[in-house]
Amino acid sequence: MTSREIYTVAQAAELLSCSATQVTRLIESGRLPASDIGTSRSHAWRITRAAIDQLLESRTNKAKPPKASRVRRIGRRRIVIPNIV
């Protein structure tokens, strides 16, 4: 962990490997907690390292959806076999 605990939108975007616009959207949607230290006309968001770590953890803990079907080849034909749960 770095010694810096509070990040700007640009710094958070670099840590999350996305754009600053995407970080702003995450903040505005409520998925990334942040503090607004700017004015009502100009936002200046600050994000804690804990909030970034929590977002990264929630992204990696999502279960992958099951495959919808399997495809088998018999000769030149492709047969789709539905996945039965």
C-alpha cells in the first residue's frame, strides 16, 4: 500500500485502470464513495484508498454466469446442446 491515502479522480482512474470520466460516473452512481470538496458549480472529488480497494474487491468477487449452451462438432456439423441446470 502506498503512503498516500486520499486520491483525486485522475489518480483513482490510474489505480483502477479506467478513465476519469468512468470514475466520476462510479461516484455519481454511488458505487464509489467519495467526498466533494469543491463548489456547487465545480466538483472536486476525493476518494479514499479504502473505497478504491473495496470497489476492486467487489469487482473480483463477482461470480461468472454459467454458460448458456455447449457446442459440439460432429463431422462438419455444429450441434448446440442447451445447458440444463
